[in-house]
Amino acid sequence: MTKEETYKIIYQTVSLLVDGEQDSIANMANTVAVIKENFDFLWVGFYIVRGDRLKLGPFQGPVACTEIRRGKGVCGTAWERAESIVVPDVHKFDGHIACSSKSKSEIVIPVFKDREVVGVLDVDSEYLNAFDETDEKYLTETVKLINF
């Protein structure tokens, strides 16, 4: 199965899981589970905007940073810029926050509500160059399914 085919299954599955469910925590939890189950990435999770910081939300994978400042690391930078960031090699990203030494590449997708960033989806891989425009496209569409 291709990456795109897998993402289409993820999208359909998440769509069914969140249909009628208004609790964003439950929806985030199921979304990360579906992504992790289908791709077995190192870490998949959400950070939620709380004041001037991102706070750890539902995730699957190794222990994570509990708080990230706006503009710091890949997640904080994606929040500040209000745009997705694909990092082929986290060691070459200035200011990368190493929550896990196993992480080699990363993608962060901002989550919007009423045109404001309310959180980010963060996905880490233990392999270099793990993410591309296909990941960005389908992860962006998938997080739009969640009611924040």
C-alpha cells in the first residue's frame, strides 16, 4: 500500500471516529492512535495553545516535553508562523528541542480554529527525511476533522 493510500484510510477512519464527538481531547487521542497505528512513527501527538505556551496534549510514543514556548523549536516555530514545517534532519534545525534523542526528522502541522492557531500536530520519525508534501497534505486535512 502506498503512503497516499494509507493516508486516505487514516482520513476515513478519523472522520468516522470524530463524527458527532465534540470532545476535542477524545478526538485528538483517537487521531494520534490511528496515525501511530498505521505508520508506527516514533512519536505522534498534539500540543495545545495555553496562553503563551504550547502544552502537551494527547500523544503516543516516548515521554515528551510538557511545554514549549512560542517561537521555540519546530512546534513553537510552526505556531508562531501559523504554517506547517517539514524538517528532514532535526539536528540541522536551529533551536530544535530534543525531547527524544531518537528523533531524526519531524513534521508539525498547525491546527486552526477561527483562523487562529489553537494547537499543533507533531510527528517525529527515527529516520532522516521521513516526511514530504504527501504527509503535509494529508495530515493537514486530517486535523481539520477535529472539533476544537
